[in-house]
Amino acid sequence: MIPMTPGESSDPRLFLKTMLLEMKGVQRYDIGFPGATDLAFPELAEILTGQLLNNVGDPEDPGLGRNHTKPLEREVVAAVADILHAPEERWGYVTTGSTESVLHALHDARRRYPDSVLYTSAAAHYSVAKGAHLVGLPLVVVPTHSSGSMDIAGFRRALAPRRGRPATVVATAGTTMTEAVDDVPGIVAVCDDLGVVRRRIHVDAALSGVPLALLPEGERPAFDFSTGVTSMAVSGHKFLGTLMPCGVLVYAGPSGAGVLTRIPYTGSVDSTITGSRSGHAPLILWWVLSTLGAEGLRRRARASRRLARYTHGQIQALGWPTRINPHAFTVTLAEPPTAVLAKWVLARDGRTAHVVCMPGMCRDQIDEFVSDLKRALSVSSALSPHLRAI
Ligand SMILES: Cc1ncc(COP(=O)(O)O)c(C=O)c1O
């Protein structure tokens, strides 16, 4: 219970110190979720903890208030849009994360095409089904290949009988469980081939958007705006390491993808999902992008991929089923025995689990994890036949 009278209970400062110590103590075992932990922001302490910042409404519209970071937010949107090869005419904003970005894209699609049908793969993030329910779009789930990427022939089979209706597609670049990248040019080609011109294509690139887009030409999978998609989003707390949940949503095209009412009370256009929005999140994103630059981001991505390949090799050497997709930070493995799951925080789906080698993780953690896995396997022959290939 929160003590409302000073001295009634333990000192909140002491409580905070203990909580932080506990969190730091267990961070080593947190290898299953894609949050980078290599960055800290002491230079921003004063503004983060001592200044109200509210970017209410549209980022391109200052509104009445002065305590906002909209100029920095516009720089962040422009930088991410450039990385993702967006056209010159673009619009976007800093969201609370890729979930809100999906919701905005689906809301936009529903407003433009009220009779649209939504298509996404079985490996898409759960926010897509939730967003479909919230905005009232009928959802068709397309099967995936074993890698986790959308089966394009399956997409064609799903789209063909509904070709008379507009299509909204949420493709994924870096699926949650296996970090697979959907064949976005394949999706566009099927729409073209079936004459579905009334369409919106959102690419959910929560984890992988920035690292994939920074790969050299020729190595980079075709998934970004150059393929002709409508919108894309990345999370800020994943690869960009903002520590607080946030995201960047970018549209190809002019401003005003959402509701375009000017609100007299705030003096700005209501084009975003929430009204009040964090001004601190754009500030951290701006700091990360300006201090690391493209080369700093590339360096972190290369180190993560190296660690992921090492992890995959070490697990493979134990004879335990594992896979890794091209360019991925994510190593998928058959779900380990319970002794391992009790110590290590791994994302899992009941059959497989994964380790995500984010910036901030080191080889030493992987070695300890692999040695725990080895020990657990030596005392149990836990591998059921259906897991032999994952
Ligand atoms: C592919 C994908 N999309 C969306 C999300 C949700 O992102 P956020 O946590 O930024 O809302 C995730 C989170 O893991 C994800 O993996």
C-alpha cells in the first residue's frame, strides 16, 4: 500500500533503491524479449525528470502549448522515413509503440475504405487482430512457411475470391517469434495481378525495420517504402534502445492520415490516436539517432547478428533443434526443459522459445545459458519427436 502519511511505512527512496538493485540483478537472465539495454541517457536527466513535455495533436502543428518537442519529433520522423526509403512526401508521428502504429494504420484504412478486408499472416503480432476488432475490419489470416514468413500463394488464394473489395494488408518485417520477413514485393505483385488497386499496405517492422534498412544494397531484403507500401512502423524501445516504450510511424503521402479535425482547446489537428502524447519519447529518439548516426546503428546491428549466429551455433552443437533466419537477432529453439525456463526469461509459444540477441547482451550470458541447457539435457531426454524439426 502507498503510505499517504510521511513516516507511516518504509522510506520510498529505500524501496526504489532495492527495486532497482533487484532489476539489475535479474537483467542478465532476460534474453527472450527484444529490448536493447546498451544505452543510458544521463545527459537528458534534467529534462526527462524536471520538465513537462506534451506533444498533443499533430506533430506538424505546434498548437497552443509551448512545452513540447514537436520540432525534434519531426526530425525523428524524417530520419526514420529516410532510413526506410520513404518518398519525399511523407507524414508520421512518434507513437507509444508498434501496437499503436498498427491501430493507426488500420483506422486510416477503415476510414478510406470502409468495406475493406484485412489480411495478415498467422505469424503477425497479436496487435493486428486486436486492431481489426477495434476498428471493425474483417480479418483473414494467411498461412506461413516454416520460416514464419507469409505464404504468398496462400495470400493469393485468400485475396482472389474477395478481389472486388478493397484490401488492407499488414505485412511483417521481423515476426515476433522467428524474425521472418514477409515478401512485400510478392504481396504488392499479387494485389496488382488481381487488380486490387484500392488497397493499403502497412509494414510492421517493430524490431527489424531499422537494422534491415541499414544493410548494404544487395543484401537488404525488399520490404521498405521502395516496394510501394503505404505505411511502416518501428518500435523505439527495441533496436533503438530508448528504454521507455515508444515507436515511429511513417506514411508515404501527405499529412492527415487520421482524423483531421482541428481542436479549438489544443489548437492543433487531431491526427493521432491519443490526444496528449509524450514529448520525452521523441526527445530520447532524437538523441539516439543524432548521437549514434547510421554508422553507430549499423555497428550495433552487426554485433547483435554476430552474437545471434554464435548462439545458434552453440545450441546446434548440443544437438538441440534451433533455427535462425537471415539477418536475424532472434534464435528460435525447441522449448527447453523447465529447469532452464525457471532461470531464464524466454519468449515461448508452447512449442518453441527464442533468444533475441539485442544490443547490451554479451557472449558470457549466452555461454551461461548454453551450459544450463546442456546440464538440463544431460538429466532429461526431454525432446519429443514433433520438435525434432522446428
Ligand atoms: C512484429 C511485432 N509487431 C508489433 C509488436 C508490438 O510492439 P510494441 O511493443 O512497440 O507495441 C511487437 C512486439 O514484440 C512485434 O514483435
